[in-house]
Amino acid sequence: MQSVDKVVEKFKKSGLKITSQRIAIFSLLQEARNHPSAEDVYQEILKAYPTTSFTTVYKTLQILRDLGEIQELTLDKTRARYDPDVSEHIHTLCEHCGALADLHWSDFIMNNVRFYGSEKANFEVHRVQIYLIGICRKCRMKKWGLQE
């Protein structure tokens, strides 16, 4: 996600209203590394803006997604999660605790996925999303009764 100032400018250029709640959402996402859900963002925004509606948060997230400022991740069938890192990278998901993390591969590998996927499948690739599902270190340690 771009800086808050650039996102504000993008909203203005698109004719979208800028509110203090939206700026708070932008700021929260700018710092987020935990891939929050709309509900997570809503609960955090309520602390500073108790009259904010869930609809405001959800619509703002959808606009940010449509403007290419965040990725919407649909790993969990019950809720989408949002990632301010719009670069092509892999996500790891712990099937025990639900922890979601980024795994950055080199540009070389991602470019080859994009190019060779297109050539071999006669398919134009617009973006790459890869999810690795397994067990995080914390859950593995807990499972085996070990301490970190």
C-alpha cells in the first residue's frame, strides 16, 4: 500500500470522500502485518472512532482493493483478510491457529511463474497468488511440548 498521503490523494482524484475514519483505516493498514479481516480493522477503528459503522470499514476496504492498494485474501471461507503488501508474494497459513504470514520469493522465481505459466497454458497471467497451508513453528512447538 502506498503512503497514507498518496492514498488520500488517490481517493480525492477518484471523487471519493475523505473522512477521519478512512484516514485511520489507511494508517492502520499501512502498519498491519497480520493480514487483518474487516472485523479486525473495525474493532481497532472503534477504539478511536466509536461511532464508525462496520459498513464504513467494509466499503473502504473494498475501495482500497479495487484501487489496487490492498490485496483481498480469501483463504478462510468465513472471512476475507487484507494485505497492504500488493507485491507478488506467497502466503503461509497455519491450519491450527490461523496465523497468516508473508513469504517473499525472489523476483526471478515470480517472473518465471508469470512467464512460463503464460507460455505453457496459453493463458495471460494478471497476478500470482500462492498459498502454503501447514503448521506454523509456534503450533509445532506446542504440539511436541517444546518451548521456543
